[in-house]
Amino acid sequence: MKFNWVISGKTDPATKKVCIDLEYQLRPKITKFLLARLDADSCADFSCFYFDVDVENKWVTISKRTPQKFIDKVQRDFDTEINGSTFISVA
């Protein structure tokens, strides 16, 4: 599993610490989520999963770099389970 950190502005030591803290929170949560929804033959080591993390909003999305067949298996419940709700854009 790989994280793409979406950061607006410069990356400073405080931002790097936030990213590290977020990763320590997200990795076990996402792993449990994926284990509950995928069978053993579905990218068992999760190396094919990519996630975009909006650091400012602390919001995680499944990256388009993840194969579509895996996105289709987990997308439905992802926002609710990982982010706590469904993201509503005002743009």
C-alpha cells in the first residue's frame, strides 16, 4: 500500500510529522478494511493499492493508480469506514 501525500504549500518539519502521524493511524485502519473485503487472491500484500491523502483536510481517497477491479470491490464503503463520512464538495 502506498500513500500519495497531497500538500498545499511548502513541506516543513511540522507537515512531515503530520504525515507520519496520519500514516500510523491510516495503515492499520485501511489494512483491516481491505482484509474484511478482499479474498486471499486479491493482491494479498496490498502492494497494488494507492491512496491519495489530503493532509489539510485529513481525507483519504483511493488513487486512480489502483487497478479498477480493486477499486470496484472496496469503493462503496471506503469513505464511511475510513474517513467517517462521505466527502461533500462545495466546489
